[in-house]
Amino acid sequence: FSGVLEGYGNTIIIEHKDNYATVYANNQANLVTKGKTVAKGQKIAEVGGSPSSKPQTYLHFQIRCDNKPRNPRFYLPKA
């Protein structure tokens, strides 16, 4: 998905294997379109808030499994 969601503004949802998805919202601009494959490390959006949402300076990020939010700390590499 690449488009506008109410309350989230410009949003990208990337489908992954095993019913996982990642959500990137509050984007100033989406740089990918629906149905396109993205590569690891590819720039998919510009952060900064979208015209349809309140100005934001942060990215809203979610990891979802079976469409339920999961704690990203359990999935992301430790810094």
C-alpha cells in the first residue's frame, strides 16, 4: 500500500513473508507506489509530515503480524 490513511497521512505498508508487514506513516512524501517490489535499503519515503496530517518530525513505524501490531524490539537488530 502507498497512499493516505486518515490519522496517519502519507503511509506505506510493505508486505513480508509469513503474514508480516511493516508500516511507515507520517511521511512527507511516499517514493514508492502500490504493487512495486522494494529492495533492502531502498529509500521509500521522506519524513516530515504530510499535508493531510498534523506536522510531524518523526516516522510512525509498526511491525504487524496477522494484521496485529507487535513490539518492534523483538524483531529489530540491537543497536
